[in-house]
Amino acid sequence: MHDPENEKALVTLFVFERAWGLSKFSPKEKLEEKLQTPPKKKKPKTEIDTGHDLVCPICGKTHRLVHVETEKSVKHVLRKLISG
């Protein structure tokens, strides 16, 4: 049976063995350290409504400006407002 976790560990061990000459640690020590360290949790994407509406001067559609923060960037998005 194919085990992705075991395959990942084997590939990691292979890479560590190839780079051993550059490292102060043995490949097995580094692999054990990597397997014992829990993976980092990603910061969730945060969207903040700015409360500012922008109106297109050509078609008249209104859009809301939204501030969006991710783990690596900050951007601004225009969301189309639903007419009610």
C-alpha cells in the first residue's frame, strides 16, 4: 500500500543526505527533528470592510472597498454591492 507520509519522509531523508557535507547535523537527526516539529499554522485570510463605497462614473455601479490581509500580503479589493 502506498503511504504518502512515508514517501515524504524518504524524500526528505534523501535531500538531507545529499546536503550532509554542508550541515553540522546528521541526516537522521535533522529528519527526526523535522518529524517532531508540528507544522506552522497559517494565518487565516482577514477581510475588513472599509465602509467606503465607490461609484463607477461610466456605468453607475457601486462597489465596496475591502481591505484583505493574508499571511504574506495586504491588498485591496472592490466588491460589487448587491442591490436590494
